[in-house]
Amino acid sequence: MTKGQKRRRRMPQRTCVACRQTRNKRELVRIVRTATGDVQIDPSGKLPGRGAYLCRNRTCWELALAQRRLDHALKTTLSSEAQAGLMAFSQTLPGVNDQACAEP
């Protein structure tokens, strides 16, 4: 590296629990189970607790909720209120726009 060149930062990689594709952390949405057992969306990616990641497309969210992959990843059973909240959020996301996110 010569003087004046900036060092490139590595982007942390995470895996979507639905489609199993590895992506940059910033491309995924983090869902967290807090110490109190609540499950919520973590837009900052910094809340304490057990986290799981999903792609930013509706197909992955629907798959993760239908097959209870989030329950398994977060080591909890999602309440009906939590499932409804996550499903409502998923409706704001676009449908699948990447063949890599199609069902495995």
C-alpha cells in the first residue's frame, strides 16, 4: 500500500436463514430476540440479544415464517403477535428480485 491509499474495510458476511445465501451484513435485515424474550426487527443491527438475518425480499420472510426457521434460529417460539408484526413488515418489502433468493 502506498502513501495516500486508503485501506478497504472488510464487510461482515451473514447468511439469510431462509435462502441460505451469504451476503454483506448491511444487505440483510436483522431480527433479534432480546433478553426479555421479545422478538423485534433491529434496523441498527446493534441491539443486544440473539440475532438472525433475512434478505430484504418478501419471499424469504414468508418462507422463514412458514417453515419456522426464525423460531429455530432465535431458539424460541414466536408468539402470534410477533409473527403478525414480522409478516406486516414483510408486506412492505419487494417480491423476489434475485434468482439466488428463490426457494432452495
